[in-house]
Amino acid sequence: MAETSARRKRWLPPVTGRGRLGGRVVWGLLLLVVAAVVWFQVANPGGDQGFSNANSMALGVLMVIIWLLWFVLGSGQAWWMRLAVPFGLVAGVWLFFSFFRLEAVSGNIIPRFAPRSRETVDRRLDRPRGSSAVVDLLATTPDDFPQFLGPDRNAAIDRPRLARDWQSQPPQLVWRQEIGAGWSGFAVVAGHALTLEQRGEHELVTCYDLETGRVEWAHAIESRFESTMAGIGPRSTPTVDGGTVYTQGASGVLLALDGATGEVLWQKDLLAEFQMTAEQETRDLPYGRSGSPLIVGDLLVVPAGGPSDGRTVSLVAYDKTTGEKVWEGGEEQISCASPALATLGGVEQILIVNESSASGHDP
């Protein structure tokens, strides 16, 4: 018995008086941590709620660690309780993650958990079948929204016909259609709405009838983008020009599709063309490729990229009809931005926000 007691004392050092070993200091530190969390949440320094939430969670973990160290080493509780509490916490965390998985993290750095037994919604959806409807993307209307951020890429449209009082004239649901995962917007031309979506292991370009929500055609490639921080699915918006649909997938597949049928006119693999492996792409572009294609005359322009430890290209331009490369511009690593055409100082140029700079390029 004496030998066993000595072993326990060497493992868990004795305390001088119940809860006296650093008790006041520890509780003072905990109050400081709580005050820091409140300050981050109320003051929101820097104006970035995600930054404040991340710091608050880190401080919360620090608070638990401080309390556990004090409880085990200096609280004065019975030795079995000082062992049971931390082991119980570890077991509780293990049990929680045995039944739940971290599904995603919001833009404000709030984790979202889901049961491990439940599949993501996109995996439960089948690949859609097209209809026999005629799709004419050569026709245009004044209300078209043919690319990211609208006709002029300025997030504006002219003459919106909206009710002024949504209390007396609320919007009415016309149709509802379940689609795959993703962050892509819609390009709308002549009553047809096009987007990118993820369904299981396939990334799709889909064309929907704007009046009914019915799928008119769908083109699928075997590719899946999924990240805890970035979410699931593609994140750029299709561009429609002259009856052709241009898209860039999250993993760098650039497509030119016949707008009437969804058949491939030409295709590029930007990772292969700019010598990036999938691992390098994940490391250098953890949020996936988000650049929506830009049409400038006869050119299709997209961010190019490249391995951060090799050659990087800011923008690449292809002949929009043949897919032949016309030029490359800039040496900065790409970001999540899309190129835009603007005239600055009387000079027409293609603007792009890169990883660490902004640049203007001669079309």
C-alpha cells in the first residue's frame, strides 16, 4: 500500500491545501480569457467576423487547457477525480467525432457538423436527363444576364421590373428544383438558365428552362472538388456568348459547349497545361478555381496559375472558337477573382486581382 501511494504521489504531485495551488492566478487568467472573447465578439476588431470567431475559439481551447492543468495539478481534488475528468473529456470528444463529422466551415469560420451516417445532398442526386426541348442561346433579350455579375460585370441591370411594396405584393414561388452542390451563379439567356453543380463524383454544366425549372441538357465530367474550408462543388459562373457556353470548373477544366445541346466544342485542362499536379493545386489554391471566363472580342480570358515553386501565369487568352492559345500575361499567382474588362485613363484593359497584386493587361 505504501509503495502504491508513493507512485501516485510521484505521478500526481501533492497539493498544499484544497485548491490553493495557483487557484487565484488560474481563475484570474480565465477571467482575462473570457474578457478577450467578449471583446472579440463585441468590438470585432478589423471588421472581420471570421477573424473574431477564429480567435474566440482559439481562446476557448486555451481556457479549457488552463483549467484542466489547474484541475489536475493544483485543484486539491481526489486523485481519481483529477484523472477521471480529463479522460472523460477526451472520451466525450472521441465519442462525438465517432458519430459526427466536420462537414463545412462557414465564411464566418463557424464549423458545421453532420451525422457520419448521412451522405451529403449532392451524392443523393442522380445525373439529370435532358429534355427534347429546343435550346436557342443565339437569341438574346434585353433582360439577359449572360455572365458573372451581369452584362457588364458590374452587378447591375437596367430597368428591373420589381414591385415597390413586397408587403402587399410579395414575390410568389413559380417553381422549385433541387440541384447539386456548388457556389456557381446563373447565366441567363433567352429564357434559359445555366450553372455548374456537383453531383457525387461528377461536375456538371446544366441548362434549365427558366419558366419551369426543367433540365434541358447537362454535360458531366468526372471531377469532384470538396474541402472542409471551401465546401463542395464548382464556384465560377458560366459565360454565354454567340450561342456557346464557356465554363471553368473548380479543378481547372475549361470547356466550350454548344449551347443548343451541351456537346463539347473544345476543352482544356489548365492543370496539365500549366504543369500543376492535383496536390500542388490543392496547396496553392485551397479554395478551388473561381475565375469566371471573360469574352473580349474573339478571345476567351481566364486566370491561369501554376505551381508556386515554378512558373506562374496570371492570365491566359484562347481563341474562343478554336481553343488555340493566343497569349499569356503576368507572372503573379492567381486568386479567387474573375477578370473584367474596363477602360482606365482612356486605355481599355483587362483587370485581374492576383494573389498579392492587382494588374491591368492589354487585350
